[in-house]
Amino acid sequence: MYRTHTCGELRIADNNKEVTLAGWVQTVRKFGAITFVDLRDRYGITQLLFGEKLNKVLEENPLGREFVLQATGKVNERSNKNANIPTGDIEINVSSFTILNKSAVPPFTIQDDTDGGDDLRMKYRFLDLRRNAVKKNLELRYAVNRAARNYLHSNGFMDIETPFLIKSTPEGARDFVVPSRMNPGQFYALPQSPQTFKQLLMVSGYDRYYQVVKCFRDEDLRADRQPEFTQIDCEMAFVEQEDILNMFEGMIKSIFKEVKGIDYTEKVERMTWEDAMWNYGNDKPDIRFSMKVLNLKKPASVYVNKADQSSLINGADFKVFDEAETVLAIAVPGCSEYSRKQTDELTEWVKRPQVGMKGLVFIKCLPAGQAGNADGTYKSSVDKFYSEERLKAIADAAGGKAGDLILILAGVEERTRKAISDLRMEMANRLGLRNDNEYKLLWVLDFPLFEYDEEGNRWVARHHPFTSPKPSDIETMISNDPVIHNAAEYLKHPYANIKANAYDMVLNGNEIGGGSIRIYQRELQEKMFAALGMDKEEQLHKFGFLLGAFEYGAPPHGGIAYGFDRLCAILGGSESIRDFIAFPKNNSGRDVMLDAPATIDEKQLRELQIKTDVTGD
Amino acid sequence: MYRTHTCGELRIADNNKEVTLAGWVQTVRKFGAITFVDLRDRYGITQLLFGEKLNKVLEENPLGREFVLQATGKVNERSNKNANIPTGDIEINVSSFTILNKSAVPPFTIQDDTDGGDDLRMKYRFLDLRRNAVKKNLELRYAVNRAARNYLHSNGFMDIETPFLIKSTPEGARDFVVPSRMNPGQFYALPQSPQTFKQLLMVSGYDRYYQVVKCFRDEDLRADRQPEFTQIDCEMAFVEQEDILNMFEGMIKSIFKEVKGIDYTEKVERMTWEDAMWNYGNDKPDIRFSMKVLNLKKPASVYVNKADQSSLINGADFKVFDEAETVLAIAVPGCSEYSRKQTDELTEWVKRPQVGMKGLVFIKCLPAGQAGNADGTYKSSVDKFYSEERLKAIADAAGGKAGDLILILAGVEERTRKAISDLRMEMANRLGLRNDNEYKLLWVLDFPLFEYDEEGNRWVARHHPFTSPKPSDIETMISNDPVIHNAAEYLKHPYANIKANAYDMVLNGNEIGGGSIRIYQRELQEKMFAALGMDKEEQLHKFGFLLGAFEYGAPPHGGIAYGFDRLCAILGGSESIRDFIAFPKNNSGRDVMLDAPATIDEKQLRELQIKTDVTGD
């Protein structure tokens, strides 16, 4: 062993002990005939004092940043204590030392506020990983991993490894494939998730399964997507939705407790998907703050069966509202005093291409005494179309109080809904309503089972093809033909209203986990595949093993998978999952440190009996 | 929840409780107007009693094997108790039941002694997994996983995930590769192990790393090899070999304790590679029994620098020995009374193609009183070449005692050494010296750093290119040219004698783990790569990131990896790792349940810009 102690553990109680430390040189400070060195390892930083005699040796063997140093000496109380670090009361009076390895000058500083840009730090990831900020992220990741495993273990779950070299059954995302040398012309696929395997394990009687497991999706990468990512993957048999919700509410609370020291004692809120879409404009609302959406004019989507309040805006000859597919509003607290400049800036914000609105309508709910009026008044950018009374009615419906600013967007359904949702988050950010140290969990329930695919004029699975409809909707599903005969009227097809036994867990506006109760009857599973446009042959080719398994006593079952990278990022207060992955890939799916992917030898291609066929398109 | 209890937990203390169970129908036994059903789940079996009234319902809804059943009723004390199962004192007097799912008649019985053959059970793996024998294996696997993690965690190790989509750097085994759609013409590789990543983590300061991780090797499969397998992968910084040996001796003992309830208190034995090869003919000896090999005529290999005892056989004009490259013997205890038939059978055994010897020489050490002689005599198949005195001298040298049978093999080095090693194991099996419930660990140390590759007339790494030579051999390595100018005299090359800082952990004759202290100096690593025939350009292309990392303060480090599948198999008393993998592949690398690998869509190939190019050779 190259050391007796780590750089994080010595205290005043160790005074006079002879110790040996090993670590990296963080800083070298020369003061005349003596030198101070801060020695760093995973556990902390300890100050080394090189006295006059050793100083001469140091002059011949100068230390540089990131040199690997082994030093032996006595622990001494420091005269000049450093209250900022746990070892700050002591230093080591070095009696001998060895330079274990030298270091070139690192391309960026190994500090919390490093001077290295993203690309440089990715290329030298092994140096970036030395920074305390990154280390804390990986430590948090390990703590979450450990807490989840311990919770699941104590609840009788078993970690069972599922295979990585499986069969390609692309549904939704693309598979990564692996050519088989032993079976020329054939390919394995890397799993997008262990979905079918965990279901087989339920059929096999392993009624509580978990795995912290790598999954792979060959998608066009957006920021914050990785081609390989990790799931906490779980499945249970003989359960109903309520059992899963309770079990995994327990898991996340246990993670909060173990990792963050937070007692999340309240019951996790629940919300139907319809309510989430209706009140927040998206299916993963941040409920740390209210600011609910008022549906002035109901979006057309069948998926939300609620009544709007269009009477509030109708008959005013305001074309923008009259012609819009949907009109949505939020009440932003305490912003009624926004200046013209500020409302103009907000208008510009919603007109940016990322949001894509044509404009913004606002109503200021001016409190009494403000703007020279006694009773409170309503000022709006659409004053000439709406009386103050009508403005008040709209503001009231939006939950606006004196001092609030009502923001109204109008346009085509999907874009406008996304825009109001983005605007809601933006205003909350500006108002400091999204506190990093506040955590608010939410179950979103009762998702639609199907989504309409316009291009193919057919149904696609909103979650995945193994999700069970609500028991009350099974009959609707079985007894109706999935074919949509009239594309314009797809909303009237009975399938449009079928709800899934599916659930998402949302944390502070991010989906951290999702799952469902599964289909476990062959007949219903076949109906589902058929509804998604798969003929018998394709069903058997892709999922014959699962349909076969359902013949031999499949129990009712369901499960959930957590996006482990994202969960860690949110718990670590970051937007980026990359910061919580030891060796992430960039947005082009490249590992710039390894320089991978790369060309391979002709010999490898020959052995695999494949050829590259790059056409450049 | 579909149940209030599992099928394994009810006891006499639960008498009269109203309970609901859910599980699989193991057996149905009708006795006149009542029916007994054994209901099975992961936790056990509970007997259900269907009385007269329900029996009629049963007649209309007959139960079959493997039906999924939910049953509610009262716990009753059984009149006819079954002492073989923990729930044998009680039964459930069923008041209502639901058939949750039916089952076709399974293709084999779900019992310990199943009637299903290997292929059938692989195809219906989801049913095979229901068998108690297989379940016990997976439970043991999880217990080993858990014990290893707990030990490593309590010793400050961190689980850090390394990437699966990396760069192809084939050294030794072939890589599985993954075409990149986003980078046409380029490929990722799946890791053969996280070797370089864990070393980078050491450079990054994470001084204790572990991972239970899938690895991939595209090898021609032999029995008991899988294209994907799992390692317990560990690495430590600021350590010497002794630290690693102690740490992982601790881990394996902790696994013994937690998983098997065995207190393995003695110190794990240690043996040099030379001694292992010399005394046992292989580098993973089973030391539960002695039966050491006598090197009558030393094998030519430079790797064993020991003196033989050829004077014992020389000058007898026995051509077989005189002309053989090597002559090796073992003393088999208590077999001196073997009949002609038995020695003939042994001779046939060594002549089988798998062993490949031309014959077998034996010496019987007949004890006094046996075979009609008073003092003890020596009878041999080579009586006419060797006097009884000389036979005695050979027997004595082999450690033979009165009553032993000395078996001698002669031939070319490698085959003969393997044959004596096989014969030793075979005789131990026949004599019951390999007790499944006895566990004997061994560290094999001081492996050669290099092996000679005859075909290329060059050195290859015995372990891998990152293994450090013994500190005392570094100078030899640096100051000598690796080129072998005279192939016939490669044994005289200084590299032939360089020993590695490498170690294997052996359990009952199986290598369960192996590792080494690593090179951490760029210069030495470059020398190693060069010694293996890699020019500068290739070094930088394949391992530039690692060489680069060694520039920035790499600490001394080393590690070990355990073959998790094999470790579990040995602890479970099996020869086959497949029995300990939930979804294994067959010997052609196929998953016969999934029918993978398989052809993929033309569209997938087009997107990947590759073509299959199957030539049929």
C-alpha cells in the first residue's frame, strides 16, 4: 500500500502521527525556504509542508500540477487553520517523498470553475473526472444506485441479468444491430429495454425482478439523449396498478432519504393524463407551482374530453381568437406592473422559432391604488375587443388575482399547447418558482392506449405494445375493428378513447419513470399487435416467443422503468444527463476521447461477411 | 394485489386465517368428492383443498398443470402432514377461486427431474426457469452478486458504469462490432472487458472501482463459453500486489460466508505459476488433494526453471522414455491392487483422442503381505527395463507409498503435461477426492509476462498488454530489444524469463478470477506495445487515449476480474455456466428461444449503409 491514510481523513486528533499519503498535486506555494503543497485524492485535500532541507530536493525535482506524489511525515497542528476543509486544522511536516509519476500541464484547470470548454473536457474526460463537481455527480449516481438496490432487495426483488445480444424487433426507435460471424448474414440487436425478458421472467414465476441495466436506442440524438443509457428496470407479478404505485413511491422516497437526507412524507400526488394536458398543457407538469392553464378554446384532440370556456371570448369579433384552433391562458402572479418593454419582450420570446407563436395577448389585473385607480382595473392588449367586464371574467377564470398578469396564446393545437406550457415554465423560472431544493413528485395516470398516426392512418402504441388497456376498456378493444375507415373522423373511432393501465412518475416537471400493467393473455396481445398493423406472420416472427409464453400460464403482471441518468441529473440539480455519466458520448453519438466509432479492419469485415456501402446520403 | 400471502409462508400459527394465494397449479389430485391442488410460486408450495361444493365448479372448469390460480379460503391444520415442505402442516380450505390464466400442457414436466431434453428446455426457457433447480441457481447468482457488492461497498469501492459502445481494438479475441448509422462506414465495438476504462478511472482518482458488468467476445464457442458473459470487475489505485490479494481474499471469503454459510478462515494458499506447472501440470491446480506430478524428464519450456530427475530413468534402454520430450508421473493412493483389466482400461483412457497419449506405464507399490510377498515389492509394466530397486526409486520420488499405483506418461511436452493433469483429475474423481462440499482456494502468482508465438516468431502478452512486469524485471524489459533474431533459441531471449505482476484466483481447479498490477508509465506501456509488434501509429490509433492519460499523472494501480458466471456455477456445484444464466445461448451462439440472431430488414441495412456479403465459406 502506497499510503497509510487518505487525503481526507486526518484531523487534529491525529497530531504527531507518522503518516504516508499519496495523491495529486493540486497547488504548490513557495514561501521563501519552505513550500506548501495541497495534495488531493478522492477523499479530500491535505496540506503538505516541505521544510528547508527538503526544499532543496524539491528544487532539483520540481513538482507540477497533477504530479502523483507520495509523502511521509508527521501530522502537525496548523498555525494558520483553514476552516473550509475538514483537514484544515492539520498539515503534514514531510520527511520524505517520492514522485510516483509526473504530469504534463493539464489542458484545463482541475477545479470546480474550470477554464476548460465542453469539447476539451470531453476529449480529456479522464482529467475532467478529477474535478470535484464531476466526482460529486458520480458519487450521487452510485448512492442512488445503492439506495434503489437496497430498497428493492429488502422488498424481495431479485436482480436477474437479461441478455444483450437479442433479436431485432424495431418498434418505434431503431435498434443497434450486431453482425453475427457464426451465423453469416444474420444480426443480433442490442436491447432497447429488457421489456420482453422481464415479462418472461414473470411468466417464469420470478415475481419481483429488477435490474440496473444499459439500454440502447439508435435515435437521431438531441441534446441530452445518449445512444446508450441506463434504466432501473422493475417488474412484479400478481399486482394491480395500485400495488406498483405504492411500491415505487416507496422506492423514490427511500432514494430521497438515503441520497438527499430528505423525508418525503406526503403521499405522492396523482393526476390523470387528461387533467395534466388540460391544466398544464403537457403530460409531465412541474407542480411546485400552480399557474394552471385556462382552456379558453378547447383544443380539438379527442384525448382530452373536457369542456372549454369559449363563451368568454366568443362574439367579440377578435379574429385571432375566433380563427384559432385553440386559445390558452395562464395567470402569472404579481406581474401586473409589467412595463410595455417587458410585455414586448415576452411577445418576442413567444415569437422565437423555438416557441413559434404569432403573438401574445395579455391582461393586467391592476390592484386597487395602482395606476391611479381606486377599485382595480383590467388593462389589456385587446381592450378594443373586450370590455373590462369581459377581461375580468377571463382573468377570474384563469385564477388571476389582483396583481397578476394574464398571458394568452392562440394558434394551432399542438404548437399552442406546447407554447403555453413552455411559457408557464419560463415565467416560473423568472419568478424563482422552480426551487432546485424543492422536490415535488407526481403520478400521471390513465394515458391513452393508442395514438393516431396520421401518415399511416393507423393506431400506434403510446407506451408500447405490451401495455394493457384499462380492464373496463378491454371489451371495447376486443370487439371493435381497429381499422380507421374515415381518416377525418378518427376521433370517433372507439379506440380513440381507450385508456391504458399506464403511469408515469414525474419529478419537478421531468418524467423520471414510466410503466404499465401488461397484457398477459395471448388473445388480447394478438389483438394489440393487429391493432398496430402487424399481421400474424410478423407477430410470430418478432414476438412468437412471448405469445408462446402466454400459452403456458402467464400471471397478471406490471412494472416500471426509471431513467437512471435523468433521475440522477435531477437529484443533482442539473439539466444535463451527460454530467452524470462517467464516459458520455457527444451529440453525434461519438466518444471523442476514444475517437469512436471508427473504421475497422478489412479482415474484421471479411470475417463478418459484410461490406460497408456508404452512399453519402 | 392478487394475494395476501405467498405459497411459501403459511404455518400452523396462521390457523383459521382467511387468506388469498395466487400461483401455478403443480398437481391436481382428486379423491372422490374432494380435490387437492398443490399451488406453487417462487416461495414454495401450499396445498389447497376444494370441498364438495367447489368440486362441482371445478368439474365445469377443470384445472390443468401450470394453470394460474387465485384461491381464497381458511388456513386449516392438515390431518396428513407433509414434513418435506415448510408449509406441510397446513392447507387452505378454499371458499372461492379464480382461474387467472390457463395453460397448455407444458412440453416437459416442471420438476427437478424433468423429462425435457436440453434443446427443448432451451426453446421453452421461460418454463425451464420455473423448475426449482434452475430457480435455486439464479437465487444463488443473486446472492453472490449481492455479497460481492456489499463487501466492495463496505471497503469503499464505487460502482461506476463504463460504456458499451466503444472502439474496436482487437487483441487476442475478436470484437463484436456495431455499425454506426450516424457515422456511416464506422463501427463501435462491444467491450471484451472494461479494462482500459477502469484504468482511466484510476488515472481520474476513483481509487476503488467495481462493476458487475457484461462483456462480449466473438470467439468460436466451446462448451461452457458464452458470447456474452458477466464479470465482477475491480480496480484499485495506490496498491501493490499484496494489497489486492488481501482485499479479494476478503471478498471471496465474504461470499463464502454470505452465500454458503462457510467460514473460510484459513489463509488462501499461494503458489508460483512455475510450481503449479511443475507440480500439477497446469496453472489452475485443484489442491483439495495432493497427487503431485513428478517431472522425471523435464519439459523443454523455459517457463519452468527447475531441475528434473531424469537420472531415475536414464540408461535403461527404454526407448519410449529415452525418446520422449518429457516423462511425467503421479502416485495414485491405494490403487496398487488394480487388476490387469483396470490398468488396461486406464491405458485405453489415456489413448482416447481427447487425451492423445500413446500408452501408459505403471508401477504398483505392493504393500507387505499383498500379492504373496512379505516386504513389499514393485511390479511394473516396464519390469524388463527397470530393476525393482529403480522402480522403488521412481515410486519414492513420486511420493508413492505402499499401496499406491504410480502412473507414468511420456511424449511431447504440451500434450503430455495436459494428459498427466487430466489423468490426475480423473483419478481423483474416481477416488472421490473431489468433494463438491469442500472448497479450496489458491492464488497462482508470478506468471510469465510473455508467451512465445511460434507462427509470428514474436511475443504475445500472456495476460494482456496492460500487465506490469515484476519491478525487478522492468529494467530487463526496457533495455532489451524484443525482436527474436533466432527463433530456435527464443528461450534464451531475456524476455522469456520476465515475470508478470499477475495473479489468478483458483477454486477447486477452476480459474475464477485473474488480474494484475498495471503499467502506469507511458514509456513502459509503449515498450510493451512495441514488444507485441505494434508500431507507433497503431499504438496511437488503438490506445492513444490511454497513453495520453498516462501523461497526466497516472497513479500506480492494479485490479482483478472474476468470471461471475463460472464462480456461481462452482459455488452451485455445477460444471456448466449455462445453468446459472437466465437466458443463455447455445454452443452456436444462438438464442433458440428468441431465434436470434436473425436476418434484419433491408431498410435497416440501408440505413446503416452496409451490405451482407455472405460467400458461404
